[in-house]
Amino acid sequence: MEPLPPAALPYRYNVAQVQGLLLRAERVELTAPWPAPRRLRQLMRYLKFYRLLFREAPPPTPPSAGPARRRAATGAGPPAEPELHLVIDGPLSVLESATRYGLELAQFFPALLLWEPPWRLEAELRLGRSQSRAQSPARLCVEPHPWLRSHYPDHGQWIPADVLRFVAAFNAGASPWRAAAAEALLALPDNRCLVPDFEFRRPGAAPVYLEHLAYPDAAAVAARLEQIAAAGRRDYLLACRAVPSVKALGQPPGLLTFRRSLLPGPVREALQRLPP
């Protein structure tokens, strides 16, 4: 370990308390006012770097919300301020590599602390040795607090090393397509968006985007493909490992599967098959 100044110890301890609880999470929800593009891209890059399964959903209207908020939520009043609402799968909902996934969720939490307030994290926890679904889940609620401070450096729109490695490998091959780390967030209705990992361009053609799902889940893959189709986007590819549950989906348009890791060759072939 690197030397830790005594003044930093209480902050690391408090963060570690939350991280330890997230190891027992079944579901995590993050709600915040719609952030600036730089902060949103930063958060999405951390979610992708730690390979977390997440999806956007309309923000809930709590029972304590005022009448104006409830009228806006039902369309009977002026529109409410846009909010970001992310649902992140917890390690207890993942069938494969749950321990590793839990550690990655815990490591994501300090990245959330880089955000400006207000935001709110809520998680359903299964505590105790049995972690049985028959028992009532505990609930963790976390909001910005002076004694919660991230120890991660704030690098802004930081790009993970594995993304840079894929881009370099792709561009080293002979192809009219050139790859880059995606900067765009593609807006969809209902305060939702698509968050690609890579952007591909060739002369005289519009860009094509690719999103990589590190933990393939058939339900998540099907929902994302439905979301892409409903948006009418033919310029968006989804890539994930070909686990049995994903194979059962067949070969729907826009889905690229691979055995172990995402390689440039199959991506080039998928790009060539796209309609002009």
C-alpha cells in the first residue's frame, strides 16, 4: 500500500464501510439531476471500466413528492426537471463471477463521489450468512456528505487503457474504417441515452457506434437490442461474449458475439456487412 496520511484515514474508512455493504447488494439505484455531458461521460466510463450491468429508467416519483412533482410525472402539469436514473445490477443478481463483480461494484463507488451534489444512491442488500431471498432485504441510502470523500483523482473524461488498446489494434490493420474511443452520448426519449464505447468512421460515411457488454446477460442484451431498434438506429452495434443464454437469442441484427475477447477482425467484418 502507498503511505496514507492520518488525515485521509477517516475518509477511506467511511468509503470502505459503504464498499463492504455493496458487496451484498442485489440492486443499486442512482438518481441525480441530469449532469453536464463531461460528468455524464465520466460516470459512464467508470461504469464501463468496472464492467457493471446498468440500464437507464424513468426516475421514480416518491410518495413524499409534492403535488406539482406528481402532476408533472403523470403529464398533468409542467414538465419536471430532467433526472438521470440508473439501475445497476448488484453482485447477488449476477450468476457468473459474482465475487469479482461485487469487487468491481465496490471500486466504482469512489468514482461516484467525484460528482457534484445532489445525487442519491439506494441499494437493496442481502445481509447475513444465508442471503436468502425469503428474508426482507436491508436498504442502504447514501447521499453526499462531508465525511465521504473520493480518493480517486479527478481525470475528467478519462479513457480506460483497454479501450485505447483496442483502438490501436484496430487501426493497425488494413481497413478503410478508423476507430476511436466514443465521445458521443446518443440521446433517446424519456431521459435515456445510448453509451457507446467505440466510434468507427470511414470516408464519406456516417459514424457507426459499438457498445461492449462485459457481463453478457440475455435479458439485458435483449432489452438493449429492443431499445436500439425502437430508436431506429441502424448505426449501432452491440457486442458480448457468446454464452449459452445469449446464443439462445439467435442472431438478431446489430448483435456481434465472440468467444473470449473482443477482437478487431470480427468487428471489421461486422462493419462491412452494414447496409450503405
